[in-house]
Amino acid sequence: MSDSVPTSHAYWLIKSEPDAFSWDEQVANSVEPWTGVRNHQAKKNLQAMKVGDLAFFYHSNVGREIVGVVEIVREAYPDPTAEDGKWVCVDVRAVGPVPRSVTLLEMKADPELADLALIRQSRLSVVPVSPSHWAHICALSGWIKR
């Protein structure tokens, strides 16, 4: 029997407008600070993220779909793009693209995702994803945990 205690991680969804910062740019940069969040609830969500948590990378406005998975590799610290210093960012690392993107329309039409935060709080750029929603979206996208 191992002495190590399994660590449970949280799951998230982070949004980016692909014309401002796309999945391809995330992959090219590997690790990227997730800056520019200027909403208090989204800030609280960033502050709750822990190293090892996973997040869906969602293209908002253009595409409106989950296109990849990232891992949190640095917890919340002051956002260098904020002039007043009251905002935070985290660093994320590209893990991989989802085999099949999952669109917002598809998620809205799925009764199992009716209470998904992305749908309930559609304006938030950083939202939690429950383990059951994570597993369901992974199944829809063909993502296999690595």
C-alpha cells in the first residue's frame, strides 16, 4: 500500500476570444499567463485554482466551442496587465486539443449539462466545471485523461 494520498483536482472552463488569443497560440506558447480577467466572480474562480487543476479552453464569440485542455501550473498572482494591482492571473500549460470540439449549442441542447456554469453564467470568462460535467464533456469530445 502506498503512503501517498490521492489528490483530487478541480475542473474549470476558461474563455478566450480566438481573434485575441487562440488555442493555436496557447499551444505555440506552451505556458501562458491567463491575464485580463476583470470580473470579481471570475477573479474568485482564478484564486481558487490550484496547480494540477485542468480547464477546458473555450473559444468565445468566434466558434463558441471547447477546443482544448490546459493545466494550471502556477496559482494566482498579481496580473501584470492590471494598472491597479487588484486583479490576478494564473499560468496555464497546453495539455492537448480535444479530438472533437464541443459547441455551446450542443452543450445547451444536452439535458445533462443544463446546470453547467457556462450556460447559467454565460458572461463569466472563468467558471468551475463539476466532475460529472467534466466527465460528460470529455466523453462528448473524445478526450481521454492523460
